Amino acid sequence: MTYTCIDVSDALPIIENDATIVDIRDQASYQQSHINNAILLNNDNVQAFIEQADKNKPVVVCCYHGNSSKGAAEYLAAQGFQEVYSLNGGFSQWSAMFPEQCELGV
């Protein structure tokens, strides 16, 4: 299993088509703002996420700038997720291009 790096503009239709979005940034950054419906994923809840998530549903991994998400995407793909994407440019680029697709707070 592997993952695909995807640009923000290419990720939008996948996300709008009911993909699972996981945000691996720190909790304070997530609480400040995140992609609509994103799930905060960290070491405390990653195992529960893997056990409960639909592995046939696309997963888009988001970090700050698109670097850390690659390792997380590779890990999720190795856990059996069929369609995994790492968001190039991360949340910083997403929020600049699609501010209306971001929500504040938890």
C-alpha cells in the first residue's frame, strides 16, 4: 500500500465527496482553525481511529505545510487504508486558498 501527494486544488473534490480528513497538527493549532469536519489525530487516538475507520473511504492527511503528513499517510496506508493522500502545502495553503472551507474552534 502507498499514498499519493495531492495539491490543495485536487484535494477539494475528494474532500467534498465524503473523504475522511485527518489533521495531525498540535491541538492548539487545530482548535484555532481546521478544515471543515477534520479529525484531530495524534498518538493518543490513532489506534482507535485505525480500528474504527472505514478503510475503503479516501483519507486526506493534513499537517502544517505538507511535510509531516507524508509519514502519517504512509503509516495509514500500511495499516490497510486503500486510498490515502498527503495534502501538499498543508493547512497553511488550504486556508489561504479555501478560507470558507475552514472552521474555527473544536
